[in-house]
Amino acid sequence: MEIVAPSSAAVQLYDYQRTAVEDLRGAIRALRRESRDPRVLLVAPTGAGKGTIASWMIAAACAKGSRILFLVNRRTLVQDLSRRLYRLGVAHGVIMASNPSKPWLPVQVASIDTLQRRPHVPPADLIFVDEAHFSLSNIWLSVIAKYPGVPVIGMTATPCRADGRGLGDLFNEMVECPGTAELTERGHLAPARIFAPSQPDLSGVQVQAGEYNQKQLASAVDKGQLIGDIVEHWARLAKGRPSVVFAVNVEHSRHIVSQFEAVGISAQHVDANTPDADRDRLWADLETGRVQICSSVGVISYGWDVPCVSCGILARPTKSLALYLQQCGRVLRTHASKEFAIILDHAGSVLEHGFPDDERSWTLDGARKRKKPERDPALSVRMCLQCWCAFRSTQTQCPACGWQYISQKAEIKTAAGELQELTESPKPQPYRIKKLSDNPAFAYFQQQAEAREKSHRWAWMQYQLFTEGKIGAPDSIFAAWQQYERGRRGAA
Ligand SMILES: [Zn+2]
């Protein structure tokens, strides 16, 4: 016997989730009063419990006899969402090709592609749009247009699309949950420590429609040395932690697995074709420690909820802020065994996008805007040269190992495209460097960057790799740099 109407008592809301529900309802009422389409976007970071909020609202709406349509844009997400709703006690039908539907149930979950092709759409009094940042294609608009006047609630962690445009074409109002930093402070998310021990060279990888060309990306990162780096740093920084890897493609993921196995670490690969039962077993094995590394391609996304996982390895460089935040969010769930989570960034993501808990403010009608003036995220990140912890450039001491930033009062800023080091010292300094380009090694990498048409960031990263002994420079440059460093340190 099916449970037709789920019980809202099965879902408990935190206070901020309750506030979000009230705000959503208030926004829908206000839009109706103004005779505008009641389409509201809920913005909540990964881990804030969008699914919980939706389930609670679904349960409440069902109790009043309403019919609900839940739209998602990918088939794999239909299955994920369906499983999640069952866990929350929400019985539902699934509208998807080759799937026996249960059209009599008041809650229907539909893949947008399937629904668009069907001659009849199911009736609905309330529509949810999941991963709403994908929702501006004509298909979405044409389906939603079949429900005039019906409230639409979109949900997303990142209300901007790959091209940076807003979602104002579809949604008329926005409701925001507290951000990652606030949820961490309140104890709803675990704090993260980020290490960025290696940076892939992506100079040959093209960007198409706002994301890296996947084929070129795979050949740029699927290299023995880079993968060796992943294994080595995990062993040094995160050994013993249940860990997930985000890989570019299946081959890349399998290479990562085999390199972990080669040093006696139990690792397994998972992708969209892995049967549900195998996936469930893998999550359980992560929990018990039988498997330490789960290397994944595109599956650890919506609704994936294995809170014991406390290390995320970013091996898939992305231009998408949404994807980056989603990857980080996977390890930020709280768990008794987890004082803090570790993120090992081998994808250049923290330099590309900033910290996962950076304050980001969003608007419906444009690209994301930071509350503070737009600044290259790379410049807000400082890297510990001892342990590769990434920390905010407002700090001078590494939070992981205590290392002091080498020129403690200095900050690197770009002025008119020129990298320079500014000294801001309350006390007289024994030595001063007016320009970082006085540093012969850095100057060398800057010249290399210019010759290869690379960015300043590239030069800076090469320099950091050089200081760690990871990459070399011509003997004359190395000798000059040693002398330069001796001079600096000797004077100090
Ligand atoms: Zn450190």
C-alpha cells in the first residue's frame, strides 16, 4: 500500500530553513498580489538542505490536497531525487522514458526532456525546479509556460549560469538562505581546510560555452606525475580520512584508483553506470573504512549524502563556480568524526574561484556580484610554502602548520597589470623589496609567462612550485635567486 500523502512530521526543519519556507510563501503571496507570475528562486549553499526544505513544503502542500511537480534537468538527477524523496517518506511518481509512472500520486518527479516530449503534462498546483541555474533554456520556458499562474520554486546554490547571466528571465523574486560561512559558524556545516599542492597546466585547454573542453582537459590532467602528486599529498595530509576524488573522466578516475592501490590504499571508482547496489555498498565501505578512496566522475552530485567523508580531492579543473562549490559542499556535512574537512585542490580551483565560504552576493538580473569590489580570487588566496595550505591573504600565519608568510607585512596586488609587492609595515623593516620582480626567479617566470602568453597567476604559481623545489629554472637563475634569498634572510 502506497503512502499517498507524506507526513511533514517526518521532516524536521532548522530555524533558518523554516525562515526560508516562510519567505518563499511570503514572496509567492506578494507576487500574486502584484499580479506577477509567482516564480521564486531559493538560493541556498550545498549542505543547507534544499531537499529537506522542498520535502517539507511538498508534505505540507500534499496535506492540503495539492499536486506537486518536481522538475529536474537530467535523468540521473531524477533517480537521485527519487531516492531522496523516498528516504524522506515522500511517495511519488516518476515521469521518465522507460519508467513505469504512478500518475495517481500527487507528487510527480519529471525529467524535463521527457516531459517536453509528452503530449500531456500532469496537473500541478506547485512546481519545483531543481538545479535552477540550468533552467533558462527554451525547453524549460516552454514547459513552465504550460502552467500559467502556478507557483514555481527554483532551487540553486549558484544562481548564475555558465555565461554569467542571471535568472531574472524566469524568476521574479529571490529568497536567500544563510551562506556557507554562517552555516559553518552555526555548526550546520564543517569548517574546511584547503591545501593546493599542485596546479595543472591548462594552457592548452580551450574553454567552450563557459567550461573547459573535456577531452583536452583529460589529456592535460591525466598524467602520471599529477596523479602521483595526488596520492602523495593525500598520504601526507589526509591519510585515514574517508575521501572522494572528483575526476575528469572514467579513464582518469581509474588511473587515480590504480595509483592509490599501488601504494596499498584501498580505492574504488564510481560513475553514472555503477549499479545502485554497488554504489550503496561503496558508501557503506567508506563509512567502515574498508574503502578509503572513492574516485568519481559526475555522480557525487545532487543528494549524495555520506557525511563521514572528510576529504575531497579536486582533480577536475572547472570554470564553473557552481560545480566547484558543489564539489566542496560534498565534504562539508557535519559528522561526529569530523572536526574539520580537508580539501586537496589539484585543479587550481581555489585560485580560480576563491574559498568555498567566501561571501558571495547574488542578483537575479546579472552575474554574481561580490559584496566587496570584484577582485581576482587568486589574490585573496595565500599559499603556505611549507604545507600548501591555502588561506586568506588577510592572514600571515598558516592555520595548518604555523608557517609565517615570508614577507610578513607584504601583500601582492596587481596595479595596471604589473605584479608588485607592497610593504605596509608599522615597524621599520630590516629589508624591503619594492618589487617582486627584483626577485630573479620570479622575474624569470614572469618573462616565461609573457613569452608564452600566460597570466601573472601562472607566473606566480610557477614561482611557488619553484620555491618548493618542484620545478627547476636555468642554473644561472637558480644561483642568482639563492644569492637574493641569502641577502634577504641575512639582512633579517
Ligand atoms: Zn602550512
